[in-house]
Amino acid sequence: MPVPAPGERDLRLDLFRGLALWLIFLDHIPSNILNWITIRNYGFSDATEIFVFISGYTAAFVYGRAMRERGVVVASARILKRTWQIYVAHVFLFAIYMAEISYVAATFENPLYGEEMGIFDFLRQPDITLVQALLLKFKPANMDVLPLYIVLLAGFPPMLWILVRAPAAALGASLLLYLLTWNFGWNLPAYPSGYWVFNPFAWQLLFVFGAWCGLGGAKRLAALIESPITFVVAVLYLVFACAIALTWYIPGLDHFVPKWLEDWMYPIDKTNLDVLRFAHFMALAVVTVRLVPQQWTFLNSLWLRPAILCGQHSLEIFCLGVFLSFAGHFAMVEINEGIAMQIAVSVLGIVAMVATAALISWYKRVEGRSPGSRPGPPGAPTL
Amino acid sequence: MRLLAAALACALIGGGAFAKDTEGCIIAAGAVTPDFALPHVAAAIAKKRLDVVVIGSASSELTGPSGSNIAYPTRLAVALGNLLPGVAVKVATYAQARETAGEMERKLSRIAVQSKPALVVWQTGTADAIRGVDPDDFRLALEDGVDSLRAGGADTVFMNMQYSPRTETMLAVDAYGDAMRMVALQQEVVLFDRLAIMKRWNEAGVFDLYAATRKTDVAEQVHDCLGRLLAKVVVEAAKLTSAYKKDIP
């Protein structure tokens, strides 16, 4: 991925982050026919990888410049301020989740689902549950990505300091932490039991790798990325992953996977960012960079504008997407769960995300012009 | 707006059409066939005496209005009796609410030794998802459980979670369902995919799984259909054991 000249924003980053946000939204609506178009059904990795990598890339791009120009303290303070904003956003989402789950707990009853009603037990102990949620140990379903970001960003200032001075050493340290995590099974504890769904000690590898690329690493890899051999290997791997993924969904196909391959391959560990997933993301990146050059004029077309807008306001749109997936599923349960409704909910959700992103851009422009306020930093906010 | 109108129209047309007949659910369940054989069950059928143990959590229990037991294990016993005339079928249930796979696993070898069943139906996953048990620990508990049942001379059938549309966004069961499928594949254990079957029923409109109700009629029908499908899978899996094929009707 060629590095953009300083000040010039690589629209591809916004585009693919915006698309990842849409896919995450769709994936978070259960029993939705449009889930079938998302990439997790056709390979090992999913939109989370794209999102974490691009977030690392843009974080390093924006805060790396701040660190060079304004020093370690200012850059670190800005990163930690961003971390705080994401924490507040997470708590806000948790409040919405509590509202929904409390409503369902009060209104839904069915003897068939006596066991499933057990998830409402935590409402009886708000003293413990709320504190555990504020400590990021109690995380409802589908609310695991923001806590991962909070930890990744909180640990980012020292990592960025090393990245700016000795990129290779930083990448090496990140890889070492990943390997040690796999070796010793490190992870953060969760409540009421178990561990974090996205292990930050493992997922940091993708974030730091993104950051490394954002600080010029991509240029160093250019020869490797652009080599036809790499491209062919990447395509072959994507085809292999797609074939394996199809055996998960089409009954009977799993008998064609040799036992030795199954034993070696499974489980493909999402929690700890399985190396197969990492490699799958890398292959996708290699193919994407080849097919979508930075100077591609279509990037400026109106057709891609909605996704790019969403990608430029990723924190707000991510949170909105999580909320909309709750709300959309709620509407499906309360009104109708048919295919027409699934499509309506999905399309309306994405329209709402785009409209909100456009509104935020408009606010930024208006506030940037008004007297007394400072224009925002050249790079739009990063997650 | 037009889409929303279409959606509402769908709701009005589809809403009342829940099948009352008893065969509808079996047909709508699609192809429910075992992937592996059950040799101990086949041997037991040949000896005209089949002892089954169901171990599970709250979704293996259901009490009817008159206090009668109408859960799928009871229906399984009846259905097996119908499918296997002349064979003495006994189904014992050990269902404990909120029990995780790990907690059940610790009881399995004792159950295998005490009741000497030919088959253990192991229903699990939901309690683990509610408590957020590490999916790796869940997987290891399943593997250990299958090992100890094998050592005790029993076949195993896994039964995964129920499909529960109301709680889908609140309860992440996928990781546990995937772990179960994987262990079933690697250990050559029959998986009774309750989750997929109930999803198909929901899509086909066989049962209204969304209704908020205190009545047990739908729950009773669901359990009856699950029990009959499970019996069908058990008998078919026994037939896959070639040595005993001739003894099974």
C-alpha cells in the first residue's frame, strides 16, 4: 500500500473502513438474509480485521505526525483523550443495551425458553453487573470491539514512541507479545467467567502492523506486495479459504476436507487472532491494493462517497451501527421477521449510517468556519 | 415505505398459518440424518433392551399444565418404542438448570458406570453461553466427556442450543455451537442440530417462536417434534453400524 504524501488522505482507507462498518452492522443483525453477502462467509477473516488494521494505520498516521511535530506528551495526551471518548461511547451503548434487555425481560415470557431467560439473571444484581461493565469485564454480545479499541489505544502511546524511532523493533515487540500470548494463553478476564472475546494481547499485532504500515512500512513492503508471485499466492490462499468456508455452510461438503487438514486447521481461533485469519486478511489486502490503486479516479466518484463518509467518522458510525443492529433486530422481532423486513432493516440502517456521517461532516464544516473555534486537525478523527 | 408495507403484508398473511398437524414439523425440519454410527445402540437393539440417558440443562425439561412431563426425553422414549417394536426402551433424564458442559462432564463417568446406558444424549451449550465460559474450556469438556462415555461403553449424541429469536442479540451462542460441531466432527459423534432444526421451523412458519405466552401448547409441540426427530436419528445411526443392520427393523 503506497504511503500517501503528508497531508494527503488515502481515500481507500476511508472507503474500506466504511465498508467494514456496514458489514459489521449487517453481521450484528442475527437471522438476516443480507448476512450472506458479508465476507466472513467466504473466508477466514471478517470485517473486524479490516477495521482494526485501518484504525492502526490511521492512528499512526495522525498521531505519529503529532508526535514528530508537537512531541510525545501532546501526542500521548491526544491518544488518551480519544481513548476516553471511546470509553464513554461504549458506556453509552451499554445503557441502550440495558434498556432493550430490561424491556424484553419484563415483557417476554415463554415456557419453551425458560433456559434462555437466564441471561436476564444479571439484572437482579445491578450492583455487580454495572460495576463489572464499567470495568469492561462484563460485555454483552456484540459489544466486544470497542473495549478492544480502548485497550489498544490506551497502550498505543509507548508503542507509537518506539514505532516512530525504530519501526522494526516495534513490530518485533508486537510479534513477540503475540507469540507469548499464544504460548502462555494470556488474556484479560471477563465477567461472569471466561475471557475477552477479542484478546487485546493477540489483536494488537494487527493494530501495530497497521500502524507500522501507516508510518512508511507499506513503502518498504512495496516490492513484496507488488510482486506477481505474492499476488498469485494471495489469490490461491483466498480460493482455498473460500472453499473451506463453503464446507461450513453447505451440508455434506465437510466430508471432502481431509482429516489431517481438519486436525491441523481447526479451531480457527477468532479470540486470539488465528494466524490463518491474519494471513487471510493479508491476502485480501494484497489483492485489494492491486485491484484498487490509490490514484483510481473512481475513488472520487459519487457512488463511493457514502462508504467513504462513513469511514471518515468511524467511531460515531460504529456506535450507531451497533445501536441500529439492536434496534433493527428488535423491530424484526416485534413486527415481522420476513425477508422483506430483513432487507428493509438492513437498507434503512445503512442509509441512517450514511445520513449521520453526512450530518457530522456538515457540523464539522459549520463549526470549523464559526468564529472562535479551531478548525479540526488535518486528519479526520481516528479510532 | 413500499418495503415496509410489503413487510406488513407478509406479517398479516403469514401470521396465522402455523401448522397444527404433527407431520408438518418433521417435513419442515429438512434432512435430519446422522453423520456417524452408534454401535452400542445397535448392539442394544439387537439384545432387545435399549437404555438411554439424557443429560442436559433446563431446556431438557418441560412441565405441562397438569404437572405432567412433556419434555423431549419423554417423547423420545415413546417414539423409540414405536420405531423399535419388541425392544424395551428406557430413557432417564438428568437435567439441571444452569449447568455448564464442564459441570455435566464431571458427572458423566459416574452416570455411565451406574446406569450403563447404551446411549447418552448430551444437551448443552446454552448455560455456557449465558455464563460466558471460555469456548476452549467448553470444547475440552465435550472432548473429555465423549472420552469417558466411550470408556464406559456408551455412544454419545450431542444436542446443541435452542433457536431463540427473542434473545438472539443478547446471547451469543455461535462460538459454542461451532465448538460442538467441531468436536462432533473430530470425535465422530452424532450431532443433533436442534439450533438448525428450530431455525428451519421458524423460517417455514411451523411454530411461532416469538410469541410471549404462558401457555405450554407450542412448547409441547416443539418438544414432541424434537423427541420424534431425535428417535429417527438414533435409529438411523444405529443402522449405519453394518454388523447389526439385519437385527434392526
